[in-house]
Amino acid sequence: MAEQLLVRALKGGKSTKIITLNGKKMTKMPSTLGKLPGLKTLDLQNNLIPKVCPEMSTLTQFQNLKLKEFYCEENPLFQKQPVTAVQLEEVWSLQEITSRFIMNELADQNPFLMEAIEWYPQVRDTISKGRKCAICGKSFLTIWIDCVEFVPPSKNWKISRNLQLVPLRMLICSYKCFKQRGPNLFGIARV
């Protein structure tokens, strides 16, 4: 059935705007999608697709499609096997140590630092790039690890009814905090 829909879509060529292959038990993404430059909506929800096909794996090929909507929920596109990482002792730069101290003292409204910071615009500029750790809430400058937490979407978002969780980017300041994370927070690794 999915093959017939794809053949029909390919015959349409540039005029094909929408492909809906929802729930067709497909195990791979159709490699012929690159031959449909006019495609605007691609619906591959509720299939068994574990990865993007090799022909579409580079971002530029996928961008050439100029999709406005891409639905891929309920496909096993994410690896569900945790990867164990060996972490060596962290060594922060002097700038990182100093920035963390100043940002956290300013958060506690240390009067001496609040007055002194007015005289150092370069320090103000540096610490303005600081972020808060999702675990301990302390400020830090250099991102130690990007993480993602899957949370239910807000009720007022316009999204697919099948979408139950959305990824939310979280930043962690150290390996110590990463080890204290909850069960729904995952580190992002390039494998």
C-alpha cells in the first residue's frame, strides 16, 4: 500500500505537495523523497522507521526538500540503549572558576561585588553569557553537557494529537550534577 502511494506521488513530481504514510508499518524512510522538490508536508507517523535513510541523512539533502511540516512521531528514531561514558576529573579554567564565583555571589546579592562589578564592563560582558544549571541551579559559563528532558507539551500548543512528549533542552554545569539527574533527563552524545 505504501509503495502504491509513493509511486503515485512520484508521478506527480514537482506538483506533489503532501505525502501521508501514517501507520503503514514502514521500516525505512523512502529514499525517493529527494525526487520531490515541491513536497511541503511529509507525514511518516506511527511507523517502524529506526533511522533516516542514507540518501536523506545529510542535513543539506533534507533541507532541499523545503518541508513546512514533518511528522515522525511514534517511530523508533532515537536509540533507547544508554551509552556509558567514562568521565575524567574536570579541570576548569581560571576564567570559569572566577566567573562561576562572581555570578553565584551576584545571585546572592553580595553588596561588595554588586558595587565593584559596575567598574568592570569586560567582566559584566563575560558573565552576561552565563547560564543556570538545570540540576543545582548555580550559574556557570562553559556548557559542560547538553541534555534533553522529555516533557508533555503545553495544552495551548498547536501540535499533532499523537505527540505525547517533546524534547526540552537542559544545560548541566558538571559531571557531579549529571550524576544527580532524574530518570527523564538524558545526555546528548554523538555516537
